[in-house]
Amino acid sequence: MKRIGIFGGSFDPVHLAHVALARTALEQLHLDEVRWIPAGRQWQKTRPLTAAAHRAAMVELAVADEPRFVVDRCELDRSGASYTYDTVRELQAAEPGAQWTLIIGQDQYTGLHTWLGWQKLLERVTLAVANRPGVSLEASPEVAQVDHEAVALPMMDISSTDIRARVAARLRIDALVPAAVARYIDQHHLYRGTHGS
């Protein structure tokens, strides 16, 4: 049975902690593949996202040297708000024989009970939760009551918010993002304004 990790996010921009987390998931969870899914229209985000074409291009650059990393544009190609439950159903319908692991962050895990169809989502996937250093893995009481499997994965303490702020302040980001992503951000003049795009 093929084991596939689902790794979604705004990736605005994708950074080295994302790549490290996906590599850790591959190895620790014995996955055959990690499916990177740049978010379409995120219903919980108030900040406008950078154009989908730029975010997808940066992910493509970040994962180019790992054949087990696959970029999937399903949320970018789907109209309306992006709900993880819809995405998982779409992926599973396309590959019904696979076993699916959803890779999320601790903040997402804590707020999972606010997601559309979260109970049904937990029936379909194993959760792999990225934990920031020094933070214990905790679910909300609602999620804790539902039978599910959660695996803790270590995550480096890097954030896209900090990277956007550094670019806006004309500071270097070489140590935070893959080199090809840093070049792309510079070439396309991303994140230089105050609105994050």
C-alpha cells in the first residue's frame, strides 16, 4: 500500500523548516511520497496571500531535488474556499488504495475543531503534527475526545511571517529559505511592500 503524506499550507514563502519537516516525515513515517499542496483561498487567513503562481513556483524550486516530493495544485485549481476535508476527499478519490497522513503544525492541531468536517477528516487520515521547540503537543478538548492517531514531528523555529518582514526590511534570508527560493523572491521583488505580497 502506497503511503502518502499531505503537506498543505500557504507557503508564503516556503522555507527551510518546511523542507526539513517534509524530509523528517518521509523518513520517520516511512512515506513513499509527500504531496505539497499550496493553499488556494484560505478561509481562516485575513492577510491576502501572494499570487498563487508565485507560491507554487517557490514550492517547485524548494522540492526540485527530492523525487519523493510532489507539488499538487488541486487547491489552486479549485474555485471557492480551500477546505482540507475537500482536498483529502479529492486526493483519496484519485488514489483509493493509498494510506494518507496529514502533516500539520501545532497551531493547526490546536484549532482543528474549527475546521469544516474535522471529525470526518480524522477518520480518513493519520495526523503528523509538527511541534515547535519547547512546546508540548496538545489537542483541543473536542479533538482529544475523538479517537485518532497523532505523531509528533520536530519542527525548526522559522516562520514565513518573519521572512516576509526581513525581506521588507531589506535583511538577508539566505539561512531561512532554499537558495533558489531566495533568488526567486529577489528576482520577482516579492514581500517588499507592507501588505506581504
